[in-house]
Amino acid sequence: MQVYQAPLRDMRFVLHELHADDGHGDLPAFEEFTPDLLDAVLEEAAKVAQDILLPINRSGDEEGCTLENGVVRTPEGFKAAYEQFRQGGWCALASDPEWGGQGLPESVNKLVEEMICAANVSFSLYPGLTHGATTAIEGYASDELKRAYLPKMVEGSWSGTMCLTEAHCGTDLGLLRTRAVPQEDGSYKITGSKIFISAGEHDLTENIIHLVLARMPDAPKGVKGISLFLVPKYLPKADGAVGPANGVSVAAIEHKMGLKASATCQLNFDDSIGWLVGTAHKGMEAMFTMMNTERVSVGVQGLGLGEAAYQAAVWYAKDRIQGRSLSGVKRPDLAADPIIVHPDVRRMLLTARVYNEGCRALGGWVSRALDAQKHSPDPEVRQRAGDLVALLTPVVKALFTDLGYDSANHAVQVYGGHGFIRESGVEQYVRDARIAMIYEGTNGIQALDLVGRKLGAHMGRYLRPFFHPISNFIEANGAAEGPLQPMVQGLQQAFGALQLSTGTIAQKGMKDPEEAGAAATDYLRLMGLVGMAYCFAKSVRIAGEKLAAGDADADFYKAKIATAAFFFDRILPQATVCFLAIKSGKKSMMALEEAAF
């Protein structure tokens, strides 16, 4: 059964308590947003997720999108829900007030995104991609283009996409063939085909603004010859109203494993009029502004689905009776005990719970850094925050989506045979979660980005804002007592494994790039585990202080300590496995001859 209540108490903990000492807070740009105001925003977002988006999630999956005469129709209820969403100002939550946005912190926006994704991840893609597109336009487009497009995109009456992939090229964008021919008036005629375009065509907005990668006639070969263009579905009139069609058509919509209520399109551009965004032949720089924004958001998709799946599994485990507890009857009033009494069911539920809480905590750290990177008046803080974002963006994208998929699988297992049946609603979470490990750069590509680009950048500078706080925490809490003591020791051991692994990859990778490639996925998981362990240890320290002070919310803090204990006992030992795999090198991975596969 699809049930969802936004985890507002844990969200408030992450937002207000957990990272208060990270050096990324107290930003003048957000002085007007008091804790009470931000809490009110979260509470209203929870109502939208629970009351508007959740009820159309499963029906949207059953109905899917349809293509009729070149027009894509979203499932019943989506258009009305989007209009409520837009009129409520949710499209503009974190956008710049200059263009009509509300200017809220990304640390709040990402929590709202989590709720939307948990309730209805297909719906989330429509406003989510638009927010990413506005980021790229704001950062690189001309003032004229900004004035013409950003206000309507920010308010949500126009939406946005990014058009990268072609049938013959995905990750290797240097192979793309879409052409951009310059015109005398400064515009370009765009011709080519793109596939896998999320929200590429739909009936939710008046216009759709495509950001398209294409190659000019004089462009150098490879990725250094790619430019970015803004191509509207309909050309705007002088007064800003929607004008004539612009040669953008839908060849097909994809029939997918999941995300059935999100229109994934094959688009054709036939002499479509577009305008250059940024500098000629430098389109990848502008596009990656959008992609990096989307990669963090895709990680949040994994977290949202993991939370929804966990809540569905808890509901079922408390309701379903089967067998008796191994330690004796727990519910003599029933024919059998609820399955939540069984150790293996608790193992699956707690695994999903710690994945969700750990990802939410780590994501909160990164989203605060996103705010500081953009808004801090101190250039040193901006650089440090930017370095942390650069380092952890691939971790957030890959780790959160891996764990969200695992949590969805655990939910199906808790349901047993009923989980395999569509009517339960939990198998949808597995199908919806699977794509997040693939799009916006597969998780293997994220791992290669981490070890190939981030570790060695600026002589290892990106590592410092991650390594230094963890090292300082271990040193400051080495004499801790109570439940925190073994956790600090566990963190220290895992952190040591991460440091040794970093040195191993640096040493071997310089001599042989395949060694770094062979270690990449295990290294990303190791870094993510250490980051989560750090957040859990901080949580336990805070919880201990609150309980000692007699805080009225004692049950929350006790649960936080118990959840962290499971993480350190049952999940963090995976760090040792990652370390040993990294240490083993590439030999056995590359030894088998291709013909033997």
C-alpha cells in the first residue's frame, strides 16, 4: 500500500540542528527566513505531497502518458495537480527573486524535492527539469534571453528540458550530430534528433523550452566543438505570448520500465530556431551547470523513493500477521504476531531506515554548501563550499540512488508475494527507482568522475572540506563515553580505510588509469559510508546532549541513537569490504579474455 507522511521531524533536525557548526550558515541572503518560517514551508509542502501528489501516483503509473497526433497527454489528474502546484508558488521556491522566484535556500528546496519525489516521482520531473534549465539560462544566457524566458519558466507557465542524448551517443557526447546553422539575425537553425528527453512534450504548460546541444558548421571535433542553444517549442511573440510552432516534433514516447507518468520523448528538430547560450563551442560548461544541479536532485529522487518504500514496508509489517516471535508470543490476542517482530524483517526495515536518515543527513550537508557557494559574502567560504559540492555531487547522485533502489527492493521483500503484485503499490517503487541509477550519468560514470576528476583536482583541494571536519570530529570526541564511544571508533577505522584507499588510488592511478577505474565504484561507496557515519556520529552527540538537558522530544533523540547504532553495527562494516576490494587492484577484473565472456 502506498502510504506517505513526510518525515518532518527528521527534516527539521537536519535543517536546524545537525549541521549548525559546518560554517555554511548565517548567510545574509537568507536573514528573513526564520526557522519558524522554514518549518511552515515544509509543513505546507508536506500537505501538497500527501494530499495532491500521492493520490495520483499509482493511477498515473497504471495509465501512463499517451501520444496522439503529435501531442502527449499526461495521466488523469496531473494537469490539475500541476496547476495547483504552480499557483501555490512551488515551481519558484528556490529561484532568484529577480525573475519572480521566492529565493529560499537550497537546503529547504532539497527537502521539499524529497517530499515531492516520495509522493510522486514522475510528477517531480516536470518542475524539476525546469528548475535545472533556469539555472543554466541564468548562468550563461544573454540578458535578452533571460528577460524573455526566465519569468515564465520560474512561475511554471513554461517548462524546460535538456536535450543531450542521441541514438548513437550517450555519455560520449563528442559524437553528437545535431547541427546548428547560423542565421543573419543572430539566431541559429537547429536540425537533428534527440532521445530519452524527460518532459520533452506534455500538456502541463503553455510552452516548453529546450536546451539543446548541437554543433556549428565550423566546430572542432569532439566535446570541444559542442554549443548550447535555447530552442522553444513555440516562438514567443513580441508581447511574450505563445506564437507559432518552431519545428519541434515528437517522434515517439518511450515505453519504460518505470516513471510511466513522466513523458520520455524522442524529439525531432527541423530547422528549429534557437539562440546560443553562453560561448560558441563551450556548451558543455553551460550544460553541466544544469546537469550538476540535476545530479543532486536525482540523488534526492533515490532518497524520496527509499523513504516512501520504507514507510509502506513499516505499515505492512505492523499489519501483516504471520508466525510467532522467536522469543515468545507478542500478540496473544491475534492468531499470529505481526511480522515486525521477526529479526530478518527488522533487518530490512532498519536497513532502509538508516539509508534514508543517512542520505538525508549527508544531503543536508551538501545542500547547505550549495547555499554558501552561491550566497556567502566570504570568498574563502564560497570556495570551500564549492569544493565540497564538487567532491560530493557524484557521491550524492550514485550512493543515494543505489540505496533508494535497495530500500525499494527491501520493501517488496517485506511484503513477500503481495509485494510482487501490482495492487500492493510497492513494486512501482522498484521500477521507478531503477532509472535514477542510469540517467544524468550512470553511477559508474559518477564513480569515474570522483576518482578521475575530483580527487586530483587542485592538488587534492576538494578533499579538504570533507576530510578536515571528520578528522576534527574524531579528535574532539576521542574520549567520548556512552553510545558515542564505539561510534567514534568505528568512524575512525572507516575514515582510515578511506585515507589509505585515497593514497592507493592516487599512487596506482598515476601509473595505470585502469587501476583507478577498477577501484572507482568501491571508492565512491566507501566515501559515502564515511560521510554517513560522520553524520550519524554527530547526530548521536547532539541527541546525547538533548537527552541530558531533558529535552521534551526525548523519543525522537532516543530513536536517533538506536538507528545510528544499527548503522555502525550492520552497515558501516561494508567499508572494510570496499577497502579490501580497492586494495586488490584491477588484476582479476581485467584478466579474463574478452572472448571468454
